Amino acid sequence: MRRIDLQREDDFEEWRDAARALASADVPAHATIWRAGQETDDLFAEAAAAVPGERAAAFSVPRSFVDLARTVVCHRDPQRFALLYGALLRLRHNPALLEDRADPAVRRLEDMAKAVRRDMHKMRAFVRFREVETDEGSRFVAWFEPEHHIVRANAGFFVRRFATMRWSILTPDISIHWDGSMLSEGPGGARADAPDDDPVEEIWRAYYGSIFNPARMKIGAMLKEMPKRYWKNMPETALIPGLVAGAQARERSMVELSRSQVGGNGEVAWDALRAQAMSCTRCPLHRCATQTVFGEGPVDAQVMLVGEQPGDQEDIAGRPFVGPAGQLLDKALAEAGIDRAKIYVTNAVKHFKFEQRGKRRLHAKPNAGEIEACRWWYDRERELVRPAMTIALGATGARAMLGKAVTISASREKPHRLADGGEGRVTVHPSYLLRIDDRARTEEEYAMFVKDLQEAVQGF
């Protein structure tokens, strides 16, 4: 039985050197016992023989395994080194091992890496510095309780982010200190070693409370991203219970206020809703898009069209369906006998998602989270317009309308009863027609599209 004593819990290089030597000597995984710091994974580890210094023979493994191992060693599970060593031995005979997501060991290692990455993200998001005065001047001190051994791996982020500050981050296992030019380590500390408050926090709490938007409140998502275990070290979280308790009441008052101003129609309410949407930050898409592209049309329209998202030209113009797909839609509406000026046209997602290719911005499909984030605006549009008929253009529009993912082939050519009592129909998005290369097929699909529009509006 070989025992390997690692000096630090998160030292990838030390584990790699030991694992390489053991693998070169063909030591099987079941004949090894790994210890790191004070950790032990075997009751009899003290009695096991120490590993001799074998000379490692050179061999290679996929880069993906190196990256995975570098992350997994930061996990707190005492079995992590043994699991990695077992995977290393198997990789020598099966280089494609990591591609087998059904393999239990691979899944477990991937789950560990995911947990470590999540913990690193939480540390970056939830560390809160307090200013204290020392003999050398001001120093900013924070207390954090990570789930895993991530402090050293995360130190570079804080050095880059707060390069000009003198700061310390204290944790139960280790403390790191930055003096503006050099990073140093110290022993772990206790919560009492960090300051409790500083004058800036009252300003921060006031700001946090003022920017709180009840329309964006999703308690489940908030708790997933900011678990309660982190709240005790964050000054603003003392406000959250009260803000959450009043969120629904505040949202209702916002809606009722806008409705009380309509004076017999919904135009003022729609103007207020659109104004709110112009500053929407419910998902990251607002960061790169030029502007929010809200719906347009009569607020009392009987028919609503819902597409996917604005394109490049819509993003610039600030209006839905004005680019090539919009021009084809206008042509189809005219052939179907539908006056666009009398229908309400919108998109499931209000910001343009794209990939930059040189000077061109190419459309990128919005994901489920982005569609769900924007659903609040779509639901508010429906409450104001209250259309009798809604036509979903494409799968993303259908998902917004029906509240679930569907295929065009399965949901087309049949009515759908919607939750608010209206009726819905599903057809293709006009951009789909623009992507068809075969002219005969394009004409056939276009004719079906016009037919879908005609059948949907019959009786409205």
C-alpha cells in the first residue's frame, strides 16, 4: 500500500508529480492512499508505507484532463486525489475517456469541477470589503467562508480587480493579503477578526434599496444565485426580507397606476410599459444590443404576432420586423388580406443577440433563460392588448406564447387555447423562408405561410 502525503489541499502540481511517478511505476489505484494537509481518507493511513521517489517516465494526457484535474483538486472531497489518479490510469489506455459522460467516475469528477467553479463565482460575487485604519494607512478587509479550497485559485482575480487597494480576505482555512505589489498568505482566521461595518455600507444599502425593481423579482432564481448561507456577510441582504415581502404589492401598484392613467384606452399604460422596458436589464443581452425593441401596433388590436427577437436592422431602428424578414412578413400579410397597421407585432425577446463577425453582426438564437427573462414584458403586453388571436412566428415565439418548448411541425395547423382565454396559432418565422436555397421549395413554403396567416385571422 502506497501513501502519498501532499502538503497542501489545493496543490495541483504536487499531485501531478506524485501521480505521474506512481503511474510510471504501474501502481494500481486501489494500492494508493492519498492525504492532503490534515485530511485522511483511510483509518489506517498512518500505518501505511510512504511512497518512494520513483523516476517518472514521460507520457501525455489530454489537455482537458489537466484542466479538469486542476479544478477538481480544489474540491473539499477527500477522495478527489484518488479519483483523479484512477482516471489518469484509465486515460493511458483510453484517451477518449472524458468524452464518455455516462461513466460514473467522469460524471463525479465533472460534478466536482462544476461545484468548484460555482464556489469561485460566489466568492467573486459576494466578498464584501470593509475599510479599516492601520499603521500603514487604510486597508480593506473581507471575511468569506468558501465551500472548497478555492482561495489561492481565486486570488489572481482579486489582485487584478483591486490592484490599487491594500486588502485582505480572511477565511477559516487561509488568509490572503495584497499590499499593492505583492500577494502573501497567512493562517485562517475567524469571523471576529474582520470588521463588522463601515460608514460606506449605509450608503450602499440605501442605493441597493432604491434600485430594487419588484417587476424583476424572482425569488427562486435569487436564492439559487445568492444562497442564504452568504447573506450574513453582505450588508445589503438585511434589506431583502422586507423587499421581497413588499415586491408583489409594489408591482401591483405600478400596474394599477399605469391603468388608472389610460382614460378609456391603453395607450398611456402602453407608453409607461414601453418606457420601463427601455431600461430593462433582466438578462445580459442588454449589454451589447443598441436598444430595447418593444412591440408596436394598436393597443386594442384583435390580432398579435409574436416573433423571436429583433435583428440587426430592428436593433438599429428600434422597431420590430423592419429588416428582410419584416419585409417578407409585410408581403405575406398583404397577400393574406391582413393590414399590418391593425395588428400588434412584438417579439419574445426584446434585445438583439448576435455574434460579431468582422463588421457584421450575425443573428444568434436566444436561449431558454433569455426567453424566460423577457417573458415578463410579453405577458404585460398581452395584459394590455388582450388579443383574441395570437400568431407565433417560429419556435421561440411559440415558446413564449405557449409557455413551453414545441416543434413547428407538431403545433402547426391547429388552434391552441391560451391561459388568458385567447386563441393561438403557430407557423414558421419569415426568416426561415429566407434561408431556403431551393426556389421551388421556397415558393411552396411561402404559400403555406400565407395560408397559415389567412386561416388564423378568419373571423377576427
